[in-house]
Amino acid sequence: MLKGEVLVDWDDSGALSQTALMTAHDYDQQALPAQCMGFPSVVDDTISLAKEKLTQFLAFLDGA
């Protein structure tokens, strides 16, 4: 993951979550304990979902 990359998430209403935007550095710091505890697939799934949501959001902006 590149430094400065932004992760985007949506709450249940479809609005951007206030706590969802963080730098890759902050995200990596939070992800480290999960990886150390043996849950790298959970972290990978979270990253994949965030990238998918960001792609959808960017596609929405392109169409707006």
C-alpha cells in the first residue's frame, strides 16, 4: 500500500463514515496487531473491500 493512499468506507446509510478516512500509515499501524495475531486474511479482506468501495466511489464521481 502506498503512503498517503486514502481508504474510504460507507456507513449503513451509504454516507461516508467520518472515521473511515485515514492515511495508509495510520491504517498499517492499526493492521499490524491483527497480522501479528495471525489474522492476515482479515486484513487483506478489509483492504480489498476498501479498494472496491473506493473504485465504486470514483466511478460514481466520474458519472456525476
